[in-house]
Amino acid sequence: MNATWDLVDETARLYRATYAFGYGGSATAVLFGLGDDELALMSPPGGWLAPALFDAIPELGRVTALVAPNGFHRIGLPEARRRYPEAPVFAPRAALKRVGKVVDGPRALEGLGPLLPEGVELRELPGMKRPDTFLRVQAGQGPAWYLNDVVTNLQALPEGAMGLLLDAMGFREGLALNTFGCRWITKARPELAQWLLSELRNQPPALVLAGHGPVESRPQVLARLPGILQPLAGGS
């Protein structure tokens, strides 16, 4: 794990970085372009890599908005607020109370809408019990989707007892439905499935960023997304 921001797409000024948390966990921080040289920082980095990742951001642009995609990807928000005191924090409405425990004055996610440039969509996913955020940006090679905790893209399961536990919980290597998480964060899984499958038909992604794991852009893998998401349609 390196303290670097990887350029995902130059057109959208889309970057990602991996940061560590807890006992061996990792998550994805995302930067995406707003106006001029402005950037939004979603799921700000935490852990031991965070200082170096924050130090590298000024070379990429100026952060003017912070986004907590849900009430749990919040470890880096206090440091992000310290570094960018003028940048408002946005989060889904149902996550505002939880996000407000680590930073003051978070705003509802839809408040960021007027600041988004053409080709960028940020919204709360439908059918959620614990809200999560969907981002779509028009990248040079086509739509780029960010699906935070609905899908994972784990390169490998850990060895030993932790790997056995994750396997038993339904986690799989590669692009996969987060079956354990979706039981916990969704209340109307068919509604979520219907919306996602409709969006797949209308604007299939050329890139997928997950909240946990690297970017997936291989057409043969992305073509499996309808099948990956289909189990959501079965309900609880």
C-alpha cells in the first residue's frame, strides 16, 4: 500500500487512493473535479498513510468540498476538516447525525448538487436502511461509477482466521456483491436492484470504483455486473 493518488481519468480529474484502517482493513478515497481547479474529496483518507496522501493533494487541485459517502467512511473527516476548514462536509441525510459526531455542521448531500459540473452525478442510493452514495462521472472512455459498499473488488482475502471469517460472511475475490453488507445497509433490496440494473442498461460503466478494492475496467468483468447485482432483486 503506497501513499499515492492514482489518476483514474484525466477528463473528469478523477483520482483514487487506498488508505488503511483498523486491523488490516483498507478503503478507497476519491477525488473528483468540480469547477476550475476545485476538487471534492470523498471518503477522506485515515490511518498511517493519511498525512502523506493529504500532503499530495495540492499538486492535483484545491479541495472545496468534503463528502462522507455514508456514516461509516468517516475516519479521515477530522483531519480533512482541519486541512480544509472552509470546505463544507456533505453526507446523506440519514447519516448526518453519525457524521456530525466527528465533524461539526455536515450538510445534506443534495446541497452539493449546484456545485457539480455537467457530467457529474452524486446521489444517495435508493432502498437503503443505512444510506450510501453513488457517484457517476463522464470519463474519457465512458461513465465511471463509484459504488461504495454495495460491491467490493478485493484482490485477495486475508490468510488465516480472518480470511476464513470473510469467506463465511460471503466476501469473494474480484468484483462481487457485498452480500453481508447489503443485508445490513439495505431495507428494500429489490428497489436498489431495480434502480442499479436500470442504470446499467441506460449508462453501463466503463470503469467501476468500489469503496474497497482497485478500479475495475476490464469489459469482460464489467459485463458480469448485471449478474453480480441480480441477487439483490431477491429481497432479504
